[in-house]
Amino acid sequence: MILINLLPYREERRKRRKQAFFVGLALSFGVGVGVAALGWLMLQTMIEQQRTRNTFLQTQISQLDAQIKDIANLREEIDALTRRQKAVEALQAERNMPVHLLNELARLTPEGVYLSSIRQSEKSVTLTGLAQTQERVSEFMRNASREAQWLERPELAEIKLTNVATSARDSKRLFDFTLKLTFKGLNPDPSNDAAPAARKG
């Protein structure tokens, strides 16, 4: 016996395919939405972590800026103290300059040379005096050039023969001279102290 199916099976099969398509489309859409949501969540997490890092870095930068300002203030205070110290040292040196100058001249002046005037203008020293001979003046200049600790660059500005009255009736012929030197200032070589003493001894 032959059975004939009279039902519209093609339409039924088409309907099932359409349903399967829509189900697959819905699943694909759902998977896509889930992947997008997961990606968005991951992105938000990364953004939040980066914001946290930025906040931390900003805090550290602010602290470093404050420390840099403190260091700059300390440097300014150190510079101010250094300037004050140098000013005090300069004042101390200027106070001792006449003492050093007189000690130096007493040590360098040979016998037969008599100083009558000492003038100092900043680092320039002008000496005037009398000498028995020109050789005494030359010896004085050699001493100032070789053995001086506080003076340098002796320069003879003038020398002339003059008569000096030694008593009411007598006079003596001496050499009137003017000598210019330069005052070295601070920190002479302390090793020079021993050399003149050895030469004198």
C-alpha cells in the first residue's frame, strides 16, 4: 500500500530553518553583547587603575615639589650664610692688615734705611724714606721681592740726593726715595715664615 503525505512538509522545513536562524542570530547577538560588555568592563577597570596610578604619581610629584622648594630655601640660606661668613672674614682680614703690613716692613727694612711715611690705598702701599746709599734701597727692594709674605711687586717711583740736618751745624747727604708696593692680602704662604727666619739666623 502506498502512503502519500499530503502535508506541506516544505513549508514546515522552511519554518524550522527560519527558527534556527533566528535562534542562532539571537545567540550571536547575545554573545556579541556579552563580549562587548566584558570588554567595556575591562576597559573601565584599566581606566580606573590608570586613574589610581595618576593620582599616586600626582601626590608623589607634589611631595617632590615641596622637597625641591625646601632644598631651594636651604640653598638660599646656605648662600646667605656663606656671604655673611666671607664678609666677616674680609672685615677680620682688613682689621689685621695694618699689623701684617708693619710687621712685614720691620722685617724687610735693612739697616741704613729709615721710613718716614707709609700710605695705603686699598692694596697699594706707598713708602717714603731716607737711605744712606742707593744700595740700601736696592737691598730693600730685593727683600720685598724675594722674602715678603704680604707685599709684592716693589717699584721705585723716585730717588734723589738730599741734605738732612743732623745738628745745628752739620748736615748729612742721604737719598730720599719713594717706593710703591702691592699688598697681597689674605692667605700668604705659611712656608715663607721659616725661610726668612733661617736666613736671619
